[in-house]
Amino acid sequence: MKRSATTAAPESLSTYIQARFDDFSRSQKDVAQYIVDHLDEVAFQTAEELARRANTSSSTVVRFSQALGFEGYPELQHSAREEYRRRHATSPVTTEFAGTAAPLFSLDQNEFETMLAADHVNVEDTARKVSRSEVEAAVEAIATTPRLLVAGTDQMAFFASYLRHLLMLLDLRAEIVASPSQEALGRLSRIDEETLVIGLSAGRPHPLVVRAMKLARHRKARTMAITDATLSEVAKLAQIRLYYSSNSPAYVRSHTALLSMVQALAYGVYARDADGYADRIKAFKLK
């Protein structure tokens, strides 16, 4: 007998999905990751929209709903809405500041304004949820590890390259792995105990990034993940984990919060010795 939307589990939908995560198929895990990390969107998306964002099919979304014990996706969505309401009913933002901040745009937003508003929310959500201890550990690792290797492919390749650029301004040695080229594979082969491997991912991580993280763990190198999925395989392989929010009304994920995080990490390293780094940056620009 199928469970109703209100009796799918004694805990929240997100908690229930995380507890069952290892039981799902690969495509169902994509759906699970997206629901856990984008509950606010799932509460109001159709099965087709959710499938598109999770890079899978609507039939997979339905089968995933049934695997959780729901009759179908509408019942799962109802459970997501209930959790969404509970979160916002107890949120310090809604209870302490309700009615004090003017909205960014009017209710009849156009697509441009909707996208800007989503980016604003993503940065704010990331800032609220980020762990200070993890950030401090990340800054310490970046500043003190002799060799840095940043792994990010496809759309993440830009952010890997940008992080490398920011660290090079601070005279920190950093390399990137952005494709399965011979040169990149050679960089992977040089991972050792004095290397910090930073894996960047959005949604399902690229196999090359997963490979880099696994190799790092095998060779006792330090590992860090910067990802938008708390259940990501890259995050599971990392010792230090930083999460960013990527909710978006568009056809691609929002990377505004990721860009902010990359710049904030570099600034955190800079702030450890601002005077010394300022001289290095000045010297670099004069080259």
C-alpha cells in the first residue's frame, strides 16, 4: 500500500531522501540530489521541469516518487511544499524581519528581473548556510599546502581557471585539470601528500573530477569540494566541503554564488598577510 504525502516518513522529506540515498539508481540519485538542495524550487515545479533540472526524464521522476512510497509525483511535491512551509514559518528571516525589507522588483517581474532576483537569493542563501569552520579550514589549506590542483570540467573549467588566476596573484602555485588531455592526466599523476586537490562540481560531477578526488584520497593528499549538491560524490570524497546555492529559473544553473565563494576564498587567503600579498600583487602587475 502506497504512503500518502503526509505519511511518507516520520521525518522531513529531505531527511528521508538522504537516509535512502544509497538505495537509488544513478538517475534517481540525480533527482534526489536536486530535491534535497533545491527544495524551494521543487515545491512549485512540474515533473517535467524537475526532470530537466536534474538532467533526467520525467518518467524517472515518477519512478523515484514511487520508490519513496508515494503514489506519484504530485504526492511527493505536496510533501515538499509542506516542508517548504515549515522551513519558512520558523526561519529567522521571516519571523524577525518580516515586512521590513522592500522586494527587489515588483510582482510582475520580467525574465531579466527574475534571474537577477534568483542570483541575489542564491548569494544570500549561500552566505547563511556556509560553515565558518569549513571556510577557515579551506583558507588554511589553500594558504599552507605546497601544491594546489583545481579540478573542474565543462562549465566548471572557467571557475577552476579563475581560482587559479586569483591564487597566482598571491604567488601561490596552482594547476588545473579541465579535460582528459595527456597534460592534465600528467598533473593527476603527480598528486602526492603535499597536494591539495580542489574539486568543483555542479549537479552530477564529471568522472574526471571524481577520478581526481579518488586518486587524491588514495595518495593521502588533502581534498576539498566546492559543490551545489550536498549528496555529490565529490563532496563525499572531500575532507573540506563548501556548498553553494544554484537555484535558477533559467535553463542553466546559477553560478553567481559560486563566483562569490571563489573570490571570497582568495580574499580570505589574502587577508592572512595583506601587506605581504599586496607587495606580491604589485610586483606581478609590473611584470
